[in-house]
Amino acid sequence: MQALRVAPKIYIFDSFKEFHEEFNLGKGDILVTNEWMYTPYIKPLGTDIPVIYQEKYGKGEPSDEMIDAMVSEMKKYEYDRIIAFGGGTIVDICKILALEPAEKSVDLFTGKKKPVKVKELVVIPSTCGTGSEVTNVAIAELKTLHTKKGLAVEETYADAAVLIPESLQGLPDYVFATSSIDALIHAAESYLSPKANPFTEMYSLKAMTMIMEGYKTLLKKGNNAENRKALLKDFLLASNYAGIAFGNAGCGAVHALSYAIGGAFHVPHGEANYQFFTEIFKTYMRKNPTGKIASINEIFANILDCHVEDVYDELENLLNQLIAKKPLREYGMSEAQIDEFAKMTVDNQQRLLANNYVYLSDEEIRDIFANLY
Ligand SMILES: [Fe+2]
């Protein structure tokens, strides 16, 4: 059994200047980023590589329309290396832009066009959540098909993942909270996955500890950009470790169930995940309290300095200071959607549900939606 694979080379730099010195940005490169990231970090380097500002092609999560528009703009330039500098949207889009273009990018997601990697891809994440720099998952909304679909093949791995902690300096408080909670959940879900092994567990455990300890330190002082500065490297490393863990062992029910809420009400991914996190872990506990979940609870209890029986309450007390946990109806969910979302999850998310700590029946998945409604 293959235990661990990290496909891209991983680099870490203290500054963009150091990154530029080693990667020598110039002819043959194209940068895909947001203008608000370009101005403080790339512009001072004095490079004159072409820049594509993703925000010009649409807001929010990646879509096939956005990708198609960017493909036709990028045809104007000659390049063989794409530098993707941004959050999950930019990174996922660039995984597709590094492939031989399809007439319509939707064809790459449906399998009509075979993915062929034709450009080198360098990813610099600007959030501390997705771990997308080390995974091969690219998710996009396929507007023509009215669905969201992921592409995860060998060709969608980046060639280099570049970690530069200062790139997180401008993160708004809320984006910091949602992205880092997403990373915490990647670590926790992959730890409990049946595909976990001693290597992925090591990455999961380190990520969980770094994120939780970071929260404790931060929340004592207040979650703001100034107080976060000293912790940015830890959070960036932790989200990368969690990415390595779930890239190999997978995520489970928390991600599977949260897609229904995220998709229907446009709730940011990390916030949607948080709504399901403790409820699903409580369900796991009821079904098999003596397996690996006992060790994860002990780890959380040690960090939170509480009794293991109180661990989920204390975990919520901590995380609620970052994101509010609220009933799903407050997002606009109706009672009838309890059944609808449960069915949708069972029908579409088997890839993730296969990584659950214990088997969850259709009825138990329905109960989770009902309990949170
Ligand atoms: Fe996630």
C-alpha cells in the first residue's frame, strides 16, 4: 500500500524577494493573482511579467465560464510557466489553465477531453486553509451543467508549492478564521479516515496541534492582523501539513455534508464545514467511542485543558470565537430540505463518505441534518 506521496516540490521563503531570487521570474512566466495581492507583494520586485487579475473574470468560486474567459485572454501571451498566487479559487483555476486547453473547459471536468499538462505550475497560497498547493483537486462550478464538479488527476498537481508566510498578512479576520478552521477539519477528518497511516497521521496531528495552539494564543490577545503576524508561519505550515494528510488519506462526512449547505446558500467552505464538525464527531463517538476518535479527543482535551467528556463543548467554545455556529435554517434551509440534502449527499458524495471513521447510514446522515436544522 502506498503510504504517502507529496507530488509538488515544497519551498519555503521568508520573503517574496527571496522567492524571486530563486525562481527568477521573467520571460516565459505569467502571473495569475488578484490586484490587491499583486500591488504589495509582486510589484515591488520590479518584474515585467504579464499579469492576469482573476477578479476581472468573476467573483467567488471558480466556474467553467471564468476559466474559459481566462484561457482566451492568456492566449495573447507566450509563456511556459504559470505562477498562481492567491486563494483556493486562483489555485484551482490555474490547475486547469496548466492543461492543454479544451474548446470548453467543462469538457475537462466531464472527461470528454483528456487532461494533458502543458505548462509548469508554481503555486503560492495566500490563505491558510485549502492545502490546494499540494493536492491535485480542482473544483469548479459548471454553469452549463448546473453542478459543481472536481477534477483530480495526476496532471492537476502543481510542480512547486511555495510557502511565504508574509503572503497571509493581508487576510481579513473572517477569511483567516474560515480557512484555518477548514485546515483543522482536513487534519481531523484525515486522521480518522480508514485510509490514514502512520505518515498521514503525523501530518494530521502536527497540523491539529499547531492550529489549536495558535488559536489559543491568538484568542487570548484578540484575532486581528497585528496579533496574527507572529503565527502566520505556523498557520501556513499547518494548512500545508493538513493538505498533505488529506491529499493522501482523504476527508469524510464533514466535507460531504457541508457541500449541500455551501452550494445551496453560498456559505463559504470553512464556515459550512464548521457547522457540521462537532455534530459528526459526536455521532462517530456514539457509534465507536473506543477507536481512534478516543485519541483525537484526548489530544483536543490536552490542548484545551479540559476533561475529555467536555471536549466538544470546549472545542465549540474556542471555535465560536472565530465563527458563529448557528442553526442551518438561519442560512435559509427549509425543513423539507432535511430529506433533500440528505439524499443529495448520499447520491453525490460517496467519494468522501467512503473515508468516514465509521459507516453512517442514510438515516444517520438525515439525522445530522435534522439535528442541525
Ligand atoms: Fe476543505
